[in-house]
Amino acid sequence: MTSITTDPPRTGFPSLSRLRRAAGRAWSPRATSPLVLLLLWEIGARTGFIPDRILAAPSAVLGTFADLTLSGELPWNLLVSLLRVLAGMAIGVGLGVVLALMAGLSKRGEVLVDPPLQMLRTLPLLALVPLFIVWFGIGEVPKVGLIALGAFFPVYLNLFNAIRSVDAKLVEAAQVFGLSWRELVRHVILPGAAPGFLLGLRYSLGVAWLCLVVAEQINASAGLGSLVNHARDFLRTDVIVLCLLVYAGIGLGADALVRALETRVLAWRPSFVKG
């Protein structure tokens, strides 16, 4: 007589062991120390070891985030800051690309453009804030101008160096095949200089956010810097920490966006080919 063995009925839910394995794969050991620090921070704030005027608790920062988001105050000020950065980046990156092409593609252009820019590059950027206020007042112009100046030099320097670093053998081969000057620039020099431009763009984004923090201290009536100024006057460390986290999050997001752009634009490079 043969015995019939029946499998346990499947309920459609994953087993406990499978859930444990999935949780183990999702958990990263690198996340342990940050979570421990957040826990210690919360405990210190709750017990009064860390006063609110020194540093607000993470739970207080989270509650402030919810309140400011629901009231619309945080989205509005964030939009104002983003518009300032976009305007400054558009001006700074645009000028950086144009002048880098002028200096990189022509010896005469290098003589005319590069020396004064190298002299200007040595000036401390943040030390120009008082001069910008004297020239342009305390409106939007000095804020956008400071961001544009900060975003200009990384793009100019990296693109200029990338153009001059294009392999000479590639240029000679293109000339042998009969490419015109415009075709040479379009099909050889610009693709070869693209990695340098994208690197400069990443640096520009970082400097632009740094300049935004400084620029919004110039009598800003709106923007994340305005929130920070008001919070400083009322000792609201929860708002200050929240704005700092927003600055950091947007900076990381912008850097990730440029990285994603790199994988598409530089797909022809062996280092971007997936194995």
C-alpha cells in the first residue's frame, strides 16, 4: 500500500524564512551607525541633555517638516531658491561653455580670454559679496550674479582643459579622412571633451548651492535662506536643521541627475558599458 504525501497548502504569503532573507538583503551594515547616531540624538534631546536651543530632536525636525509642508511655506521658499539656482546656473554654465570654446578652439581666443579669467579666478568668491551689494543693491541681481559666478569657473576650467586634452592622434586621423573644421569640432573634439564638461557641471552644482546659502543672507524676503534667517532670530533650531537637510538633499539629487546624464551621454565609453 503506497502512502500519499501531500504538500502543505500554499497560502500566497511568503514564508518567514523568505522574509528574513529579504530583510537581510535589504539591510545595509553602513546604515547602522547613522541610525544609532539618530537614536542617540533623539534620546539626548528628549532627556534634556541636548537643549532645543542647541539642536532640536529629529522628531521635532520631522514635525516641523510636516507643518511647513502642509502650510505651503516650505514648498514656496524652496521654489524661490530653485529658481535662483536655475537662473544662476543658466548664466554661469552658458558663459563658461562659450568662453571655454573660444579659448580652447583658438590660440587667439586663448590669449584674449584666458589671462583675465585666470586673474579673476584667484579672487575669493565670497569676498565679492560686499562689492556685489554696492554694484547691484540688495535685490535679486546680486544673488543670481553670485551663483552665476560660482557656477562659471568649474565649467570653464574643466571644459577648456578637456578640449586641449583631446588626443592629437584622433584629430590627425579625422583630418586624414577629410573632415572639415566644423565636422572635426562636432564629431571629435566636443565628444572627447564631454567628460570634462560633465565633471565641471557637477562641481558647478555644488558651488552654486554654496553660493545660494551665502546669497540668501543678503536681505532675502523669500527662499530657504529667508527661513534660516527668521529661525535664527527666534532660536528655531528645528527649522535651521530642516533647511540644511533640504539643501543637502537637493544637492545630492542634482548630483545624481548629472550622473544619470553621464551614463547616457558617455555610453560610448568602455567604463559606462555594463558587463
